[in-house]
Amino acid sequence: MDEYLILMRLDIITKEAQPSPEQMQVYMKKYQDWVGGIAAQNKFVGGTALSMEGKVIKPKQIITDGPFAEVKESIAGFITIRAKDFDEAVSLAKLCPILGGEGNSVEVRKITGGHN
């Protein structure tokens, strides 16, 4: 089995796309159930959420605030999973509950580097 990274991107700019605290609780439960389903198949490796704060460093040491200074969506978090191939990884990622939000997306990337 290979490892795959599932990057979750959320629309953090569009006011209508921002969930209420009640909606956020529902979304977190759906997310936990989704990750729990992957873990139950012994395919969950790890993952974490990321804060909305950040700095972007560009060439010539130019530093800007926020990971979203120039884009509408920001990486909200990621998980690493095990899958037999890209198709299986994509099938698991397609069930990610953040895809229910307008402007959100999920990216699947195979992890190719060796572990040190």
C-alpha cells in the first residue's frame, strides 16, 4: 500500500460560505465520522487541522500575512492515508464532507519521498 496526502481547501473569503457555529459542529461530526471510517479500514496514517493565521515568504525575503493573501481558498488541514492505488485514494477523498461547501476542494497527492 502507498501513502497519499489529502489536502482540504476551504473558501475563507466568501461571506456566504462561512458556516455558523451550529453548522460547524455538524461539519466537525461529519468529518470525524469520515476519518473514523478510514481508520476503521486501517488506512488512516495521520493528519491535522491548520490555523487560519500564517505568513507567506516569497523570493527576496518578502513576507506577507496569511496563507490566503492572494487566493480565495486556504488549506484548512490534511490527512495521510494508505491506499492500494490512486483510484482507491480518490474514492476515499470523494467522501470528504467539506466537499458539501461551495468553493471548497480536496486534493489527493501520492507521497513519493522516502522516510528518513
